[in-house]
Amino acid sequence: MSFLQDFWAFFASNLDEVFSQAGEHLYLTLVSLALATFIGVGLGLLLTRNDRLASPILGTVNIIQTIPSLALLGFLLPFLGIGEVPAIVALFLYALLPIVRNTYTGIQEVDPAVRDAAKGMGLSSNQRLVQVELPLALPVIFTGIRTSAVINVGVATLCALIAAGGLGEFIFRGIALNDSRMVLAGALPAAILAILFDFVLGRLQRLIAKSFRLGASVTLAVVVLPLIWLVWPQNGVKDRLVGGFPYEFIHRGDGYIGLQEHYQGLDLEVKEMEIGLMYQALTENNVDLISGFSTDGPIIAYQLRALEDDRGYFPPYHCAPLVRQATLERYSEIREVLNMLENRLSDTAMARLNYLVDQEQIPMEQVASDWLANQGFATGTNRETVNPQIRIGSKNFTESLLLGTLFGIMIENETSLDVDLKLGFGGTQLLYDALLQGEIDLYPEYTGTGLLVLLKADGTVRDSLGTGQEATYRYVQDKMLPLGLEWLAPLGFNNTSTFLMKEERARELGIEKISDLVGR
Amino acid sequence: MEIVAESLVKEYQGHRVVDQVSFSVPEGKTLVLLGTSGSGKTTCLRMLNRLVEPDGGRIWIGNEDVTQLNSVDLRRRIGYVIQQVGLFPHVTVAENIEVVPRLLGWSREKRRSRTMELLKMLGLEPSMSDRKPAALSGGQQQRVGIARALAADPGLVLLDEPFGALDPITRRDIQQEFIQLPALRSKTKVLVTHDVQEAFRMGDTIALLDQGQLQQLGTPKELLFQGRNQFVNQFFDFQRVPLQMEILALRDLVKDCDTQPKEGITYLPFSSDDSVGQVLEKWSQTSDVPKGIRFAFQGNTFFIHQKENFLIGFNRKVEELA
């Protein structure tokens, strides 16, 4: 089936969601545009009457425009939280500049002779504005409004990141899941919406040019209606618990939908959002819980509680050094040394180390060696690497980098081998290939990743293994030994997906495990 | 409406652009504010309808102190014509003309009939009333500008270089019509120009300004023949003869005329008010058969048979006045 057919099939089967997202999108754009038109035109007019304000106000509005949209959303988060309100505020701020500037220049650029004649004939300041300046500046002002409308339709897609809904939900979910049909299902209606906006505003402009009074009243209606929409009492009070999840978590194989089936009766109000904004949303009480990983540094930083997966849904992600057998044959001491770390790192301990690096900004080497020293290992040696015998790799996120560093210190101090660190590989597959090729000798890997990503185990295998640590470990060990790789002893922690709640909120609601959420 | 301006002063950033200027215009007369750019003539004009507020001095228009009046009300009673015309480009010609009547609350019928009357008076087609200003030529636009200024029948009309943007031929035509326009005859007019010919043609009195100061206030004849200072004399030097021809009319040459016609000569009829320049122009255009001129003055008829005699008479008069 061609992509296009594929897309149409997807589109048709998701028409309900397309319409509801487009509706949200329209709402966000229209309300913010209406506000911006009201305030922007007013501000622009104020500037023409008070020239001294022009430069500072235009400058400020200009600066707002230069803030990257995502940064603006993030910046508003502490003040306004997530959802529609900050989205509308951000869109409003973005729409402001073209409207203010065009109103100001539109009026400024009215022929001075016309202005002079109007004044000389005895039109008062307000009469000049309404009868001469506004009608003449109208095309320029409308250009500003149309520009803002198109900008807003675009920026509104980003509002999906702060759980404000809109067509961005499809787009970001599609990107996260690498599903171009889904991206297109969001992008295409957004583009149509932008064209539609421009068309309607163009019509409105022509109407005003023909009959100022009629056109102005229609415009006013178009501007006022969304504002009524905004202040209209919304029914449906927040009663369910609110979960903030990144897009891929909702739809991926081991994500929320599967979880709902596993925990019958679980029904959260779901808000999709950007992964980087989730912790903030949680600490600002915009959501009750988020999905995360059990060793995330913010668990320590924000005093969060990781809910227990008491019905065993999430596959285990125990971490252990994955080493080439060839290396182990040559330097058997490595197995001995790294196995000394077995079960030394609990979830909390690992989260704490991540926290020290991420939130406290302590250098990784120091965090690693401090911990080792604390555990009674030697850390004094730090040899100049001349002829490295062991190359250690890692993935490119804090925990993996930290463990790679830690392994390095361990080996240098407990053996006489020289170590070279090749940390921060761009992707898991890349790193795994490097290990198979012998470009590196070992790196820290998770059993769950080994199972799902490296060995690409299918559903039946996963079901047969369940969430058992032992079973999964044994399975990946058995499958990789023939490939010349060996898993050493697990370090203890399980960096699996989990639900995180603020400690005090969890205590208040009496929630300790995921099944406690059922029916809430 | 009579205008009296007394010791007007205007300063911009400590610089005096108008310095102690006084003048008065009797009802129905025309005052020309003449000078080079930067002389302060436009500023003087704009003080009359308070587009510029004076820093010193007083202005009475028809016995009312201008500063005591609401500036918006004041302006609605004064016609205002500018060089760039400044028609509202987004409304029709008729709507442009009806701006002030509308502000004054005239009925639709009254506005409409007044507009038609003005269009006719200024030689514009009634069909033009529904066009936008952009569809009109420069000369037509300025005619509409004048119609607009006259719409509410103001007692005073201010004109800021009204013909400055027109080509010389159109300018001359409109000037001529303007002078002859009955609706304007009875109005007090203040006109700003840098064109000396225009000043002499249109002004009953001329106020010659330089660097904000009034150099001389008087009739064209006084300025030309009795210049009060060197500046005044030098100002007119480069076109003195054409100006003299503009000022002196046939009635000034009565002394050098015959009272009897000659045989075999056809006489062109003139009015005693016609200027030497106008006579010469028309006379030169008809030189194929021997022609003289004829005009009546104070009940008598006078004849001039030859151009040479005519010019001799003109020269004699000039010497006499100087």
C-alpha cells in the first residue's frame, strides 16, 4: 500500500481525534489572536498618540518575538503552569508584535498632507483617527493580523508540549513514534487551518474596505466571540487524577495503553507533554503524577515517590556490564573486579548519584570516585593512558556516562590494566555494534534494552519472561554468549519505567503502588 | 471676516522662525504672504487657524480673539487649501467635499446640492462626484481641494501654495479662474506663495517676509516702486519689468493716449483694468493687419495706434512712479 493510501486510511480512522484536535487548535489560535488584536491595535494606537512610548514598547514586543517559542512556554510554566492558559498567553505574546508594529506604522505612514488637511478642516483627534487614519491604515493593520494568525497556527502546534492540546499532539506523538502518517495527520490540518485563517481575514479586510461600518462590526464580532468562548464557564471539574506523559509513553508497546489493560480500571486524565517539562509540571501541581524512570535524579531533588509496579507490568531494566568474552579471556581479572560491584547500587542510590551530577553539578569523576571510596574501594590511581588495554563505552545520558566512568576508575585501581574511556555514543545500536566489532571492550547495559532493542524479542518471549529479574537476565545471557558477549553481575538497581508522585501528595492520597491508582 | 494679527512670534528650539510680524486684512481682500522657503510665511498662515500655536502676539478674526476659541470649531469656520491637496484617498470626491458640512451637521440633501453647485462652479463634471481622488488629474484634484475649502461657505480661506504642485499652464488657468470665482470674491483670503508673479496677480496687499521678519507690507505697487529697504528692492530685481507690466493697467497710461481713432486701423477692445502685460500679450498675437487698442476710462474712450507709443507710455509711467 502506498504511503498516501496508508495515510488516508489512518486519517479516516482517526477522524474524530483530528476534529477534536483541530477544534482545540482553532480555539487556542482564535482566542489568542482576538486578544492580541484588541490589545495590539490599542497599543499601536497609543503609540501613535504618544511617540515617546513607541521605542520602548516596540522594543519590548520585539524582544518577546525573538524568544524561541519553546523557551517562552517553559518560561511561563512556573507562573501559569501547563494547559490552555499559558498556551494562550504565549500565543498572545507572539501575535502581539506584528499587530502592534503594523498598527503603529500603518497610522504613521498616512500621508502627512492628508493628516494636515484633516486637522486644518477641523476634525478632532478622535474624528481624524476614526474617519481618516484607521481606514487608511487598515490594509497595513490587517496584514499584521494575518501575519499573526499564520504565526499562531504554527506556534500553537507547540502548545501540545504543555498539555494544551491542538494538532501538535499528533505531530509530536508522530515524531516520538516515528510515524509519518501521524505527523501528517497533524500537519496537514494545521496548514489548512492557516490558509483558512488568511482567507477569512482577507475577506474581512475587503468587506471593511467596502463598508467600514459593516466590516468593522463583523470584525468586532469575530474578535469578541472567541473571548466569550474563553470566559464561558467550562463544565467538567477536575476530579480524576491527572497524569502527565510524554507522547511515546502513551502509545508505545510498554506504555500507558498496555498499562491500562494490565491494571483493569485504571483511568487517569491524561495530558500529553514534552518530556523536559514533566518534572516542572509535577512540582507545580499541574499534574498529580508523571511517568519516569526509577533512578531519575529529580526523584531525589524533588522528593518524589516511585510507585511500585505491584502487578508487574513494566519489563525489568537491570543494569550490568556487558563485556566481550575475548577481553575476559585475556584479562580474567576484569570479571572479578566488576563483579565486586554486584548489588551495591539500589534504585535510590543510583538516583542519588544521578542527582549529584544533574542537579548539584558535581563532576562525574568526583561523584564516581567518592562513591567507590565510600564503598571501601581504592580510588587513588589515575594513570596516564599510554597504551590502553581496556576501552569502556557508554550511552549519552548521565547514568550511563557515570557508570562508564565508575567502571574505569574501578579497573584502574583494582588491576594493573590501562583504561581508555570512549563514552557518550549517540545511540544504543551504534554502541552495541562497536562492542561486537571490538572497538570497545565493555559498557553498562540494561537487561530490558538487551531484550527488546538488541535481541528484538517478540511478545511471546516477553510474556513468558514476565517481570522477573532472574528470568530476563538468564535469557539475555543465554542469547548473547553465542555472540561472544557476556553479562557480568547486575549492579542491583532496576531503571525501569515507573510512575512518580510528589511524596507529600502520595502520602496525602495514600498511594504507594500503581494498583492504588485504580478507581481514583 | 476681517483679520488682525499683532506681533506674532514663534520659536522652535530657541530659534525665532516668526519674529514680531503684524498685518491686517480687510474683509473680502486678499493678503499674500510672500517669501523664500524658511521665511516663516507658512508658519504665519498656520497660526491663523491654530495649526501652530503662537508663542507671542495676538490674532483677531472678525473681532474674536482666536486663542479664546475652540481650535476645532475655529478651523471648521475657515477654509484651508494646501499644496499637496490632501484629499482623503479612501472616499469619493463628493464625500471629500462634504467633510466639513457633515461635521457641521448639514442634512444630506443640503450637502448634496452644495457639492453639485461647487463642482459646477469649479468646472468639474458632476459625474466626478462618485470617483476616488486617485482617478483625477492634479489640476482636478486641486479644484476639488478648493471646493472642499469652500463647502461650508467660510468667511476666511487660507491657501498654502495652492497652485505650487501644478504645471505652469494648468497653474495659470486655475489662478485665472480662482481670481474670477464669484464665490471667492467676497471672502477674505490669505495666500502663501514664493512665486512673485502669483503674489502680484492675486494679492491686494503683500507681506514680504525674510527670516521670520516682515520686510514690507503694502500693495504690489508700493512694494515694487517704493521698496522700503535693500532686501525688498533686490527681491524683485530679477523680474522687475514683467512685474511692472503686471501692475500697471491701461488706466495708468491715460496721459499718453489719443482720444481720436485713426483711419484704416482696427482697434482691439480692452478694459481699463487690463494690465500692460495682458495687453501686450494679446496685441502681439494679432499682428497681421495694422491694429491699435481701445479702452474706456471714466466715461472717455482712449486709443493707442502703435505698439511703440504704448511702450513709451509704459516707460514714462514707470519712471514717474520710481
